[in-house]
Amino acid sequence: MALPFVYFSKDDVVLGGCRQQNRADLTVDKFDSKSIWDRCIAMEPSLKYAEIISENVGLRPGRKGGVRLETEVMTFPIGSIKVVHNYGHEGSGVLLSWGCAKEATQLAATELVTVMQAKL
């Protein structure tokens, strides 16, 4: 079972914490909803007074070995290109997205500078 999470923002609060491998169903499961609700209230008791505005399911693909954040040269019949991979965050995607996006941008910028210097 995944750890529950509570994300507070200016306008709302997002609760979550469910991990199910090989599931691609976007239907809200009432058992999962209750489990998430109960575990989040245990962490933050004031949530029990909150109004539930909506319930949604988000698919958060993971991968064995964790997040893949790296560059790779991919070769095709017409040539090679460098690709920045940034995926496999599982249920931590919202939390990790900011730092991973920054690092992926830095990797892409480094590759771009290398390409530009090679053309000079």
C-alpha cells in the first residue's frame, strides 16, 4: 500500500495514496477512496470537516529501478538523436515533477550547448 499524501494549494486540497500494479482502470473505486480518506484524516485530522468536491483517478506509471532521468543516443536509419528520458515516477509524480523537470531541462540544455559548440 502506498503512503498517503496531502497536497495543499491555494484553492483546494488533493488527497491520494494508492498503488496498484498493472491496473489501467480510470473508474473511482469506493474502497480505495475510503482507504485514502481514512489514512489522510489520520495524518491531518482537520480534513474530516472538508467537503469532497470531486474524486478522480490518476495513472502514475512506474518502472523497475525507479525514475529514469538520463540522456540516451538513439539511432535510426536516417541518423542519431539525443533524447532526455524523464519517466517512471509512480505515485510520487506530483512531488518529484518539479525537481525532475529542472534536472531534465539542465540535461537538455547541456546537450544543446554541446551540439552548438560542435557546429562552431
